[in-house]
Amino acid sequence: MEVGVGEGWGGGPMVSVAYDKSSAHKDCRISGWLRRRDDPEVYTVIRLAEFTYDLEKSNAQTFNVLDPAVSGLVDTVRLGFTSNHGSPSHTCIYRLRVHGHEPNVVSMMAMQQ
């Protein structure tokens, strides 16, 4: 699984913030959640990735999962920020893309038990 995060600078829909990058997310964490089939109120949280969004690199940046062996099956992905690039009032994100593959039925059933 790969996670791609991008901001709207460079002619995209958020062109009005193109000159002030202080609201861009900086230190981020991606978590995957898997809810139990028999009790949707109970879930397992897996830390998938932690990264720093670099303003000097491309607007769209890709980050690999920390440990693919433990990432497993998730039904919800959550993006969290612990900092931005300086704005005291808000943090902006334009797009989050998650790339992975659909597991086969046998492995899904084994993980749901």
C-alpha cells in the first residue's frame, strides 16, 4: 500500500493559497482501522505511515507503509496532522490517495475471525 498526499498549489483549484504555503500539513500520520464484523464498535488500529510533507519537493508526494507485513486488511484510513508549516489558524490538505489491492476472500475471512 502506498499513500499519496498533495496540496493544491500550481494552478489547481486552490490557487488562492498558492502564495502562502504556511497552512500546508507538515508532520502526518496515516492509520488503518479494521472494525470487527461481529461488533462494529470494536476495532483494531494499525499505524500505516508517519511522514513529513516537504515543501521543497513535488506537490504530490508518496509514502510507503511502515511495515507491509503487519498492515493487513483495513476498512477505514485516517489521516492526522501534528503540525503544519507555520499557520497559527488552520491546516489545508487538497487530496489524499490510498493505493493498495483488494485481498482475496480466504485471507479476508481469516482476518475477520
